[in-house]
Amino acid sequence: MEASRERETPRLLNPLNQILEQQPFLLGEYFSVVDVAVGSILAYIPMMLKLDLSAYPAILNYIKRLSERPAFQKSIGGRG
């Protein structure tokens, strides 16, 4: 399982990191339901899977920005 995770993580997160290097949200300039869905999963990665995301600075910045949103604080923010 660890080998699979080490192989698949870059394959999945590199393209996402590249997208977030170019724009603040997944579909562009504005927060959308896509950010709610994907962002909530991304926020759980460091908490639940204990993966080091330091190789993906744009994703870390994205998670940080999402976690600062009031709705995030009410729903997921208290669980970390």
C-alpha cells in the first residue's frame, strides 16, 4: 500500500499543483462547489493520512486559504 501511495501521489498531485500555481481556485478566479468537494478531501490528507505535502506548495497554500474560510471553520476546521 505504501509503494502504491508513493507512486500515485505525485501522479495525482503534480497536475493539481500546476493548476493551483496558475489560478486561485480549481475552475479559475472564483470559489465554486468543485473547491468544496476537492478542497475538503485535500484538507483531510495531512490530518488522516499524515502525508507530507511540502512538495506541492500551491496545494498547501490552497488548503490554507480554504481553511481560513468561515464555512470551513464551522464544518471541518475543528477536526484537525
